[in-house]
Amino acid sequence: MPDLRQHRGPHPEDRTLFALTEVPVLQSAATDLSWLLTRGYARNSAVKLVGDRYTLRTRQRLAVSRSACSASDVAFRASRNLRETDLAGKTLWIDGYNILTSIEAALAGGVLLRAQDGCYRDMASMHGSYRKVAETLPAVELLGTLLAQWNLTACHWLLDRPVSNSGRLKELLLQSATRHHWNWQVALADDPDAELMRCGGTVASADRRVLDGAATWVNLAQIAIDGAVNDAWIVNLSTPSRNGNWG
């Protein structure tokens, strides 16, 4: 079935699954899962154990899995997390789809998860295909305006070549950059994660694999959303704390 979505908004069941009454349960589940991961449990089996204990639905289990991480992961990622003020005169490498879909979701009223490591992660799933939506260009403009304030030397966007419509998104990004005189380069890569991890510079991503492999990283999606999307739907699963202490 073709993807006919015009927005990156919430799933029809999200108002129920992520209602305020559900958040305490999801927070407890994320904390329990983080506790298990800290003690070496495999993620898939730990997610099933926690999901069954709290009788979570499929999307709730996905949200908890995307939000939880071990105490060592929290500490390791925090040790290499840079602030935007640290980036003046440097080049930033951007995990294109990872960042862009989160901003699109925020603008469209979709669920954003505040994870245990402080990142914002969306609930979107592209299934090998990306479709431009009403929020795409506003998201690009929002990011461009923000990045222009950081006094970067350049921004290198990486997009997944295997994802359909990546070429069209590349052209949209380059056209926006030309129009606003942003120093952007956009490339298609068969494995952007691997390139981001070996680029040796600062990356913008919330992908766990990239965060753990990159030299340094900046929490671009969180900074952009907190600064410009006042009505973003943030489901906070970072509690009780992000200091890696789960007992």
C-alpha cells in the first residue's frame, strides 16, 4: 500500500497509549528496562519481560525500548556530548533522516520521547521509504536557521541511499541551503551510520549506534525542538534521573 501521509503526526492510538495517565507506567517500565540493561540482560528479552509485567501494547513497548539504556551507556554518551557553544569554527555531521523526522514529528504533533540518555526520539518508521510531508520544508528551515547561529564551518548531511526518495530530499536540502547561503553539503551513503562513526568529528544524531561510535555528538533535535516548537508533545521517559543511578 502506498504511503499517502501528508503529516508526520501521531498514530491514531497514541492519544490513548501515551495519555497522561499512562506516563507513570511507561516511566516505571523504562526505569526497569534500564535496570535490566545495566545488568547485562539482552534488550529483546528484557523488553518482553518488562512489557509483559506492565501489560504494555506494541507501540508502548517500542517507546520504552527506544528510551531505555544502561547506566554505562548514559555515562559514556554524556562524557562526549558537546553543547552548541562548543562547535564554533567546526564542521557538524548530521544524521539526516534521524534528525529531520524528529523535527517533522514535533511540528506535526507526533509523540517525542525524552529518553534516559537525554535524547529526543520519535516514533516514526520509514520502512525503506521516505515521503515528503507538510512539515518537511518548515523542519529544514527551522534547522537551517538554528545551525546558522552556531558559527559552524560547514554542515555535512548524510542520507541513506537505500531509502527511496533520498535523492529528492537531497535536492530539497541543497536548494534551501543555496537560497539561504547555508554552507551545507549533502551526500547519499549506503551506510550513513558507519560513515558518521568514522568521520572523526561531531555528529548530530539520536541513534544509539551512532552515539556510541562517534567521537563527539550534539543533541541537535532536542535543542531545536525545545527552542522553537513550544507545543511539542514530549513524553518524558527519562525519569527518575539521567545520572546512570538505578540502584
